[in-house]
Amino acid sequence: MHAMDILIDGYDRIREEVHAAVEGLGPDELSARPSPDANSVAWLIWHLTRVQDDHIADAFGLDQVWLTQDWQKTFGLDLPRHDTGYGHSPAKVAKVRVDSGDLLTGYYDAVHDRTLGRLREVAAKDLERVVDERWDPPVTLGVRLVSVLSDDLQHVGQAAYARGLVLGR
């Protein structure tokens, strides 16, 4: 396997788990929070998708799917346009409500498709390209791709756990 095949497999696994986490949940279940300070399934899936969208767009010099495909308007959240959920307070988490899991998976699938499209075009040498000089050492494309993969897998795992708590009530 080549590095890109491994990354594509990893990102495909996120997609599978995103769909599994929201499947069959209604709006109240998607927005339910195990405690007032906890995140909901809806927020977790929205956030991990926003992070992937934001970071992949930045790494490849693209505009975010959130904006170019009007997902920001479709979701209609009372949040700033470029908000990814990073550092959200419990009050902001509560603002992420959706009418169905289809909205979450639709946005995720659009981001996933764009991510895989870019990954299929990347050569091994491209992984060494610096994409963020604000860190020491500077972040390469390879490190950024693994970072997003790791973050998204953690959040989708949290969403699966939150789903279990919601359905176990």
C-alpha cells in the first residue's frame, strides 16, 4: 500500500462511522446532550466535518464546501460563516440543531468527496510540502492530513458513544 491508499482508507472509515452515528436518529436525538456541558451527536458530526472542510481547503488553497455549496445557508445556524466549532461554549453547542441526519451526512459526503478527490491527486513527495508555518516545526501536508484524520476519528467515536447514551435512555 502507498501512503495515499492508507489515507484514503482512513478517510473512508470516517465516512462509514459518520453515517452509522446518525442513522435513524431524529432531530431530538441528534441534539440530545448527555449532560449540559456535553456535545450532541449533531454538534460532533457538524464539527468534525467543518474541521475537515476548513483544514483540507486551507491545505490545498481551496474555498470551503461549507460556503461554495451553500451548506452554511442550508444549515441556517446562528453562527459566524467560518465557525468550525473550535472552543464552543455549551450555549454555542446548543445552537447546532438539525432537522435530520441526512443534512449532516449530506454535508459530510460533499466534504469527503472533495477530500478524496484531492488525495487521489497527491504524490508522495507532495506530503512534504509545508502548509502551515505558524507551528514549530512547520506543518507539512502529510502531518495535516493525519491530524485531520485523527481529530475526525476521535469525534466520530464520541458521536457513536453519545448515540449509545441517547438510545440507552
